[in-house]
Amino acid sequence: MSIEFLDLPRYVRLLKNLRAVAFLDPNAEIPLEEIKWLKRRFKYRNVGISESLITALKAEAKELFLRNPFEILKPPLLEIENFLETILEIESKVPAYTVESLILTSCYVNALVVLGRDSFSVLDPFVTWAMRSTAELTETEVKRNLRIIGYAMTDFYNENAGQAYESLKGIAEEILRKEDFSKVREELERLMEKRKKIAQDDGEKRFWRLRQPGGEKERIVIAYLDVMPLISKILIQKNSSRLVNFIAKSTVNLSMALSLIPTFILQLE
């Protein structure tokens, strides 16, 4: 499979300037205060948003993301684009904007920022670990945690994305060889448990300040999201052959799409 960048100059520019990827539920109330805050915070940098999420937004909300600092993200490689399309064609009931947001956040090596707590529930199927907190988040603390979550992505990106790719490729090859399917299930379960442990260890070490008690109602502030449960679900289905063949023939560039996604829920009280 050849390396085919869809727009290499733009991808390189965004890798340098992107500070977060934004997410919101297109069916929830527009989180105006959170959008305004993000625009003030990153006035001179960029914040990404997936193309399918832009498409899903109502006109009023869409207009807010068509100006700086927001940049519409697309898959950087044809291989990633085909991977995404394959997943969505098999699992057509899963909102495209959720899967694409996770995969593109991984490809652009950034953290995801969920705008408003009401938007987080749509991401529940992808939560592998979450931190609940009663800590009060002043603007200073919000900024601090956004910096920390950005470091989290870059610190463990190569390791967890690379390991996921090697495991997935090996599993796909086993399926093609028609090896014991119970073994395949066990390997997928081990992979997801390993990733859950990585997320938990990293999150508890990195966000220890959020363990300090405060006066707020307990809520999820930090989460680590993972597209792997969805991929695993497809691989053990009878109609998985297209994705199995794709992964078996893929290049190491596919690892770009497979990182755990550190996520901050931005809720301005």
C-alpha cells in the first residue's frame, strides 16, 4: 500500500499549530460560552474539528466553526481515509462524527476537548477510563489541565499507537489463517485491557490535582477514549472480512489512527 498524502503541506502546518480538537454533540444545545472561551484561549493558534462533525451541525452552530481559530480536519493519508470509510460502512449506525473525531484527533496528535458536559454522553461507548472530580476548576486550572492533557497525548502517542497497530495486524493475519477464534477474542480482550491500564496509570499520575476534594458536584472531568472496542467488535463479526483484509494489508502508517485519546470536558459553570 503506497503512502499517499491527501494534502501534506496543510497537514504539516496543522501539526505545528493545532492545540486541540473540539467535539460537541450536534443534537445538544449549542455550548456558546465554551466555544467563545476556546476562541479566546487559542486566538493565535488553531483548534481542529472533524469534517463530518461540521456536516452534522445545524446551520447556526456550523457558522461558529467556520472562522479562526477553527480548522476543519480531514484524513491526512488515503490509507486513513479508507480505513475510516471501511469502519463506517460496516458499522453504519455509529455516528460518523464520533469515529472520525477520534481517529483524526489521533492522526493530528492532539487531545480532544468536549464542549459542554451534555456533549460527552455520545462518546460513552469509547470511554476506557475516566476521572471523576469535585475539584473547582477556575480559569487557571482549566488552562493548566488543557496543557497537561496536551502533554499526555504527545508523551505516550508512539508507544500506544504502535503497539495497537502491531497487535491488530497480527490478529487480522490470524483470522485470515482461520486460527482458533477463541484465541482471537482473548487477544483482543488483552489488548483492550492493556490499553485501559495505560490510560488509568497515565491519568491517575498526570491529573492527581483533580483528586483533591472541592465544592463542586462530582462529575467526569478527564477521560481517555479508545476506538479499539469498535474495531474489535467488527473483527469478531461474520461480516468482518473487509476490515480484516484491510488491516492485514495495511502499512505501519495506520498506527497514526490508533492512539488512545486524552479528553478534557470543558464546562464553564
